[in-house]
Amino acid sequence: MKAVLEICFVLLLVSQSESACLWSKTYCSKIRCVDVNETTLDGQLAELWDKPQPKAVNGSSECYIFEIIHSKLPTLERLSIDAKYNCDEIRLSSLGLSFVNPTVLAPFANLKRIRVDHNRLASAGFLKSLGDLEELFLQYNQLERIETSDIADVSKMKTLDLSYNKLSSIDSIVCKMAALETLKLSGNQIAALGDCLQNCRGLVNLHLGENRISVISKDALANLTRLRLLGMGDNNVSVIEAGAFTSLSSLKTLYLRNNNLVSLRVDLFEGLTQLKYLILTHNPIQNLEPGVFQNLTMVSEISLADNALSSLRSGSFRGLESVTRLDLGSSSLTEIEPSAFAGLHHLTELQLFESEIYKIDPGAFEDLPNLVTLDLEGNRFQLVTGIFAGLANLENLRIEGNVFHTIPTDAFSGLTRLRELMLPNVGVKLMEVGAFHGLPQLEVLNLTNNHLAVIDKDCLVGMPSLQVLDLSNNRIKEILADSFFELHGVNRLELGGNNITTLKGHVFDGLRNVTDLNLSGLSIVTLESNAFFGLTKLKTLSLRGNRISVLERRTFNGLSLDSLDLSGNELRSLPAGGFQGASIFALNLSDFGLQAIESNAFGGLSMLRSIDMGNNHVSTLQNGTFEGLSSLLQLDLTNLGIETIEPGAFRGLESLMQLSLNGNPLKQLKAQSFSELSKLVLLNLPDGLTSIEPNTFDGLSLCGPVLRLSNGNLSTVEENVFAGLFLVEILVFDNMTIGSIKANAFRGLDELSAIFLNNSTIGMIEERAFANMDRVKFIVNTNFRQNTDRETSFHNGHYSFRKMGIKQMEAGAFKNIRAHSDRDLTGALELALNLDDNELAEIYADHFLGMEHIEELSIRNNQLVSIAHGAFSTLTSLKRLRLPDNHIFILKDAFIGLSKLHTLDLDNNNITFLPPDLFTPLKELHRLKLGSNYLTELAVGNFPAIPLRLLDLGNNNISEVENGTFDDIRPLDFLNMSYNSLEDFDIAILSPLQKLKTFCIATNNLREFDALQLVDTLPKLQTIDLNDNSIPCDDFSHILTVFRTHGLEYVTAAEKLSLGSYDGVICEPNQKPKVLNATSYKGMARKAREKLEKIGEHFKTIRSGLKKGLDERAAVIQAKLSDLVQTLQSAAGKRESVSPFQIILIIVCVVICIVQLVGVYKKCRNRR
């Protein structure tokens, strides 16, 4: 009832993806199930066991792994894994599990590792049968408590991860884990360490972060002499009792960050003789007692960042004789006094960033003779001469984010080994003469984001080794003559983001070794002659984002550049001679509104290798546009605005190897468009092509390996369209609408090995469309993966045309295509053709001529009504044929020639009877699915002598089964006859099925059932489903007793809505309201679906003319109709019993939706 009501008012979004269980081989043999759920898992595993065993795992593998990925599995009742695969590891991560049946893992007594992390489990009782477990991963669940009794034997446990659960105590689980080496309990609700950790004498790693621990008691960590890592960060620790760490003689790393430690006692770290890393970040520590670190002689790194330290007393760091890195950043220090760092003779890195330091006393750093890196970023002190005295070995100094307007003379004297000085964002307006005196080894000076307005002579002297000077993003308007005269060693100069409008001649005198000059974003309007005079070694010049509108002749005369960037300027026309006298390898002319290219615009650029002209407005490429560029290798014309390419446009580009035409409004490609580009290797075509003439690609004999066509609407792919592309290996159609593919459309693609049809459609595939493609290994599309984040997999020998809107495919479309295939783990070829979710209405005789080698053919969810005589007769190697979700009702002689067929799926069609000898040709058929059809009776001869193991007849209208029906299918071990109309069933009919293990006969109209006769008739029967018949509940006391006595498992369904049940089995109560079986409305549901689909299609044709408000309303109605159709289909598929009231409600919903739809249609017509 609830589901029916939701149809009318709620939009359900459904994602579909294929499920499968497969073998793979890594260091162990792996069984991997993908996209499964509670309903499909058993079936997918059953299919896996039905396939031949992979050679690599056929009894010879040393270990096995089972895993389920990309699935939603709230409950796990069983794992039907063949007992011979004795798994070492099971992975059930991220499945949404909230319940695992305690018997699920019973067959895996030798399991060594199990991962059940990132689920919703509240109990670990399903582990009771595991006695050899060594590694257990249960992180990110909802466990509030876990007991040792939850696992059969914990004595071998080495790794236990219970992070991010809701545990409040650890004693209940770890007391008996003497072999434990790694214990992870971070992110729980543990308030105390308990008494049992000391029993884990072999513990090496202990993670207890993000809990509620406030006290570390004296004995909590006793006996942990092998512990190397202790993580106690992000707790509430305020008390550490004396001697708490005494036993931790092997500890290397101690994390105590983000706790409530206010002070550190002198004896706190007693016993930690091997400690190397001490992390005390983010505590409210206010002071350091002298001698507090006196026992930590081996520590090499200590972090006290983000504490409340306001001062450093002399002797605070006594004992830290091995420390090389000290982090005091983000503290409350206000002043650095003399002797603050006494004893830190080996310190090489000191972090004092983001503190409140306003004063640094002279001599404050004199005790740090070996300091190499000093970070003082984000403080408030003034730059005073002499504050860095004693730092003779300092190489890196950061003072970013302080505020001082002037850099005084000799500000950095004494720093004779300084190599990098970072002074960005300090508000500097003035650099005094000699500000950088005494820095003979300085290589990098960063002054970006300051307030400098003028660069004057003598400001930048005293740095003979300087290589990088960054003056970007200041307020510089002028650079005075000889400002750089002493900077002969500088190879990189950054001046971008200043306010220089005119670049004067000789402005860069002295920079004779500069190779990289950045002048971007300066607002330059004018380039004076000789502006770049003297830059004889310049290789990279950026003038990006200026206001240059005129390019004078010989502007770049004398320069030999690897790269010139003129993008983002205001040039509207590219004049002739602008580049005369320059040698340039790469030229960027993008994004400056270019509308015209004058003749000989590229004159003199015979050495040019690359041009980027993207994002301009050149509508026509004229004949000879690129003449003179004989060495050009790459030409990027992306978003250039090209509408027409004249013949000869690419003349002179005889060396071109890469051409990009992406993003242009070009619609047609003419024959011989690229005939001059004989060396072209990579061609990127524009989106939106509507026509490609035959022989368009003539001359591109070297082009490859990938050709992509995107977002176009091709009415046809003609014969010889791709002629000339001899080296293309991969052909990609992205978001393409293709009317038809003609015969020999792909002729000329001699090296083609793969075709990708991503989100594309094809109306018709003509005869020989894919003929003679000798090297094609696979054809694949991704249309059906739009609603999943998992990548589409593909294999050699798989040809997929799924969900492509194909209406017609002529016989012989794949004629003479060769058999290319990967071998699976069995060594067998895997060859398949997938035509699911198309609109094919008919299968002709010899339809698949040319694909004799395929082993799997799937034509699910098309419009098939009949299958012609001998339609599959050429598919002599076919093993799996899937035809569900069609309208098939004519099948006479449909399966002739399929002597190797293993699986046949005919679910959800319109089959009313089975012609005599229909399945006789299928000599190797093991699985036959005939569910959700219209069969009313089963007769002798329906199932000939074939090795059938699975027969699904569920959800038909079967009311009669003739004696002898099953006489010839004796190997059968699974029979489903649920959801039919059986009122009487003679169990003797099953007597030939002596190997039957599973029998389903639920949801019929049986009034009585002889359980004793069943168990006597079928001695190997293991499971039966007898739910939802008309058998009185009183009879089930005897029936279920017989089942239990003979060890027969019966299916329970107590969770289903029912008026009567006995021990979980749905049965007939004493009085039962009148109901109608699903059979009575299945036909109605199908007819309603067809009518609604037609209305929906008509609705789609008028939606484009609706206004927004009306369109939104129409969309809601359409969604409701779609949901209604889906639910009617589902109900019919499951053959649920419903009351007359429910049927009336369904009809009312249909009427309401149709009335609203008609109203929308009328409004649309009126508005038009």
C-alpha cells in the first residue's frame, strides 16, 4: 500500500549498473564481486561457479581472497563460496552493512584477515567461529562494545583496528591478546586506559587519539617495553602520573598534541631514553620548567607549536642536545631574550612563525651556531641592525608578514652564508642604500607584495651571487637607469603586477645573464625601441596581460627566445614584420581579440616551432595564412572562431605534427582539407561537426594514434570517410548522434584496434558497416555508466553497443571482423556482443554473419517480437544468449545451430507456449530462464534431454504440469516455479530430478502439500521455498517438522506484510480476506505500461514549447508517470498478491496522472 501511494507523490531516482563476480589474479587468487546486492549476490556467485575454474587458481593457488566492492548490502545472510576455496582474507568494506548473520563466516575457520570497515555494524558477534584470525579491521562502524568472546580465539591476533566506533572501554577485548602488535582505537569514546593494556607485552604501535582520556595513570602502560609509537593526541589529558612512561624504553614517537596539559613536570619524560619525536602541539602549556627535557638526549624533533608560552627561560631546553628541529610557531611569545635557546647547539631549523614577537634582543640567537633555517613569518618586530648576530651558518630566512616600512643599511650583516631571503608582504616602501650589504652568497631575494614605487641606483648592491630577484606586485612606476647595473648574476627577474606603462630603452642594462623576464600585468602601452637591449641571453619573455595595441616592426630585434608570451593584450591585427630580426621557438598570441592576420605576419620566424592562437576572432583561414613557418611543429587554433577553412590554408606547414581545431564553429570538413599536412601526427577536431566528406583525411598517413569526434550530429558516416588515416589505432565518438553507418565506413583505418562510443547514438548499422576490420580488438560505449562513479571496464573481444538507440541492424554488419580477445584466467577466449537497451524489433536469419566466434550475445530490453528461423545459426561458438525484457512470443526453430550454448535467458517476454523441440538443438544448455512470461502449462517434450542444471519458470501463469515434463532433465539442481497459478501439484512429477537441491514454489495457490513425499522423492534437496500459498497455517506444524527432521532448509519471509505466518513462513490463516493474485492484473499492468509509454513519448515532443512554470509542472507529472510504470512493472514481475482496494487505487493513480497530462497538453496547444 505504501509503495503504491509513493508512486503518485514521490520521484524515485534509480541508478543501474551491472553486477558480476569475477576471478582476478594478484599475489593471491581473488574472487571479486562488483555492484551486487542482497538479491543478486547468490546468483552472481552461482554463475561464477558454473564457469570453468581458472587455471591459475584450479587447486594450485596458495591463498585466496574474497571481496565485495561498489555495492550496497545492508545485511549479509550467507556467502555461497565453494568450500574448496579456503579463503585467507575476506574484504567487506564500505557496503553499508548493519547486520551479518553469525553463521556467515563459519565455513572460513582458517581465515587470517578480515576487513569489515566503513559499515554500520553495532555488533561483532559474526566473528565467533574464527579461531586463526591475525588481522581484524572494524574501523568506522557503530560498535559500542566488543568482547573477547566475540572471537573464537584471540591469542593469534596481531593487528586490531577499531578506530572511529563508539567504544567506551578497551579491557573487554584486549586482555587476552598477548600477541597483539598494532592496536588502533582512535576516534572512540574511551575515557580511561583500563588495566589490560599491560598484558599486551608485544605491542609496537598504539593509537588512542581522538578519545576522552584525561589521565594517564602510572600503571596503564606498564610492561609495554616494545612499544615504538604512542598516539594520545586529541584527548583531554591534563594529568600524567609520575612514572607513567617509565616502562616505554623502546618508544620512538610520542604524540600528545591537542590535550589540556598546562605544565610539564621535570620528571614527566623519565624512562624515554630512545624517544626521537615529541609532539606537544596545541596544549595550554604556559611555561617550561628548566630541566624538563633533561632525559630526552635522543630527541631530534620537538614541536611546541600553538601553545600558550609567553617567555623562554634560560635552561628551558637543557638536555635536548640532539634536537635538530624545534617548532615554537603560533605561540604567545612576545620577546626573544638572550640565552633563550641555550643548549641547542645542533639545532638546524627553528620555527617562530605567527607568534606575538615584537622584540628580538641583540644576541638572542647567539647560542644557535648551526642554525640553517629560521622562520619569523607573521610577527610584529622591527628590522634592526644586529638582531641576527651569531647566525653565521644561516641559509634560509623568512620574515614575511611583519610590518616595517624601511630596510635599513646593513640590516642583514653577518649572514654571510644566507642563500634565500624572503621579505614578501612586509609593507616596505624604502630600501636604504646598502640595505643588502654583506650577503655574498645570497641567491634568492623575494620582495613581492610590498609598496615600492621606484627602483633606484645603489639599492640592490652587495649581492654578487644573486640569481632570482622578485619585485612583482609592488607599486613600481619607474625603474631608474642603472638600477640593475651590479646584478650580473641574476638569471630570473619578476616585475609582473606593477604600474609601468612605458618600457624605456636600455632599462635592463646590467642584466646580461637574465634568461627569464616576467613583465606580465604591468599595463604596458608602449614598447620603446631598444627596450630589450643587452638581454643577449634572454630565453623566456612574458608580456602577458598588458595593453599593447601596436606592434612596431622589429620590436624584438636581436632576441633569441625559447618563448614569447603576448597573450591577453589588445592587438586586433597581426601586422607584417612585427617579429623581424628575432628568433623565436614558441609564440603565444591567444586572448587578445585578434580579427585579422596580415600577409607575411609570420615573416622571419622560420625557426618557430609552436604557436598558440586560441580564443580570438578569426572566422576564415585564408589561403597562405601560415606561409613562412616551415619549421612549425605545433599549431593551436582552439576557439579561434573559425567557420571556414579555404583550400591551401595550411600551405607551407610541411613540418607540422600537431593541429588543434577544438572549440571552433566549423560544421563541415571538405575533402582534401588537410592534404598539405603530410607529417601531421595529432589532429584535434572541433565539436559539433555535421558533415565529413569522403577522403577528408587524405594525406594524413602519419596521423594517430587517436582520432576523436565530439558533440556532433552526423546524418551518415559515409564509405571511405576515414581513408588515409593509416596509423589511427583508437577512434572515439563522444556525445555523437549518428543517423547511419554505411558499408565500409571504416575502410582505410588499417591499424584501428578500438572504437569508443561514449554517450553516442546510432540509428542504423548497415550491412558491412564494421566489415573487414582485421585489427579491431574491442568496441565499447559508456552510455550505461552515466549514473555511476565507477569506470567502465572493457576487454579485447567485447563489442558493446548498449543503450545507443539502434533501430535497425542489417545482416552481415560485422562480416569478416576478426576474433581478437583476451584470455581469461582459464585460458579461454572471452568474446561478446552487447546490444542491450536499444530499439531492435526483429532478428533476421543469419543476422550475425561474420561474428561466428562470439561466446556471448545480449539483446536485453529491445523491441523484439519474434526471432526468425535460424537467426543465430551462424553463432556456432555461442555459450550465453540473453534476450530478457523484450516482447518475444514467436520462437519456432529460433535456436538452431547453438549446440554449445550454456546459458539462455528469456525472462520477461510474452511467451505463451513452448514449441516442440524448441530446446533440442541446445546440447550443452545448463541454465534456462523463462521467468515473467505467460506460460500456462508445461507438457512432455518441453524440456528434451539436455544437461540442464538451472530452470527458472517463476512468475508465469502456469496452472498445470503434465506428468513426465521433467523426465529428460535429470541433472537439474535448481527449479523455480514460484509466482504461478498452481492449485494442485503432484510431487511425483519431480521424481526424475534426483539431483535437485533447491525447489521454489512460493506464491501459488497450493492448498495442501505432502512434505514426507517431497523428502522421499528428492533425497538431495537442501532448500525449499513454500511461502505465500493457500496452505492453512495449522498444516505447517507438521510440514516444517518434517523439513527440520530431514535437515531441509526452508525460506522464511516474516518481514513481508502478511495476515498469517508460521515460524516465518507465510501461510493461509483461518480466515483470509479476498485477494486477487498478481496473475489477474499482470496483463493490465503491461497494457497500462505500453499506453503510458506512448503518452510519455508524445509528451516529450511538445515539452520544448512549454514556458518554465508549465514545463516544471509537466516534468513532475512525467516523473510520476515514469515511477508508476516502473512500479507496475515491478509488481507484475514479483506477482504480488493485492487486494481489490489496492487495484482500485492503482487505477485511480493512472487516471489522475493522465488527466493532468492532458491538461498540460491542452495549455501547451493554447499557448502555441
